[in-house]
Amino acid sequence: MSGLPEWLQVVVLVLAVLFGISVASALLGAVLVRMGMHRPAVVERASRLSERVLRLVKRPLTVVVLDEVAAVLATGHYTKNISDSLAQNHDDLKALVAEKVKQDPSVRLIGRLPGYDTIVGQVTETTLRVVTEMLDDPRTDELINDLIRNNLNQIKQAVRDHDRDRSDGQTPPDPIPPSRPPR
């Protein structure tokens, strides 16, 4: 705290002492109530004071933490991390896909064709290569960064507006294009 002005250090120290006293009084009050005694008036007032201070500090502190998280997340290259993980686990993923395709009940007849394992292996290899190339593309990285940034902005705005519990007013997701096959 040496970088803070002296008056701010005093304010922080007073708030820390008040917070410590209020937490101690809340704990003391809980112990006394559990023992069957009534809470002393001083403990009751200190508990109310701590609740007010927490309500006062909670929202700005949440916004500050979200701003820090957003700054850290904005510097990440998540698609590169996913691409590196795919490359690192390439053989395991290929074996997993082959296993799941063999277990799929809709390929019983096709699974008996000669060269089936070679075809599944080649399709898996091609798919992993295309996905890795897509993840290495800067446009995909920009898409993921936009997604993270937009979600963080929405969360921060909801915290600032006190609208965490309201679900109306949200914009609906983009419509599914007609060329996309149904699931």
C-alpha cells in the first residue's frame, strides 16, 4: 500500500478494522445464539453495520474484478491452445473416433465393407487436420475473442444495472440459416 496516498491508506485501514470487528461480532453473535443466549445490542449493531458495508462494497468490487478478468481474457489465444491440444492428443482422438464410429448402431452394415477401418481413419485424419487449420486461422481466434468479450460486457452490464435476475430485454440469438441441416 506504499503507492497509495496517505489519506487513502487511512481509509483502507479504518475499513479493514471495521470489517474485522463486524466479522468478529457476527461470529460472536452466532456462538452466543447457539449457546441459547441473546445477542448483545453492540454485536447486533456491528452485524447490521457489516451487512450494510458488504452491500455497499459488493457491486463495485464485482465490477472491478470483472474488469480485471476481462483484461486477462482479452490477451489469450484460446484457439491456439485448443489446436495445440488436438495436435498433442492426435493419436488418442483418432482412436476415440474410430471406437465411437464402430459402436454407432447406424453403421452396422457399412462396418462390414472391406477397407472400412481405412476410410474411417482417413476421414478422421482429414477432419482433425481441417479443424486444426481452422483453429490456427486468425479469423477463428477473432471470433472466439469477440464471443468472450461480448459475454463479459453483457455480464458487466447486468451487474451494473442490477438486472441479474431479469431475463427479459435480452436480444434473441441469431436465427439459424435455412441452409443449415436440422439436428
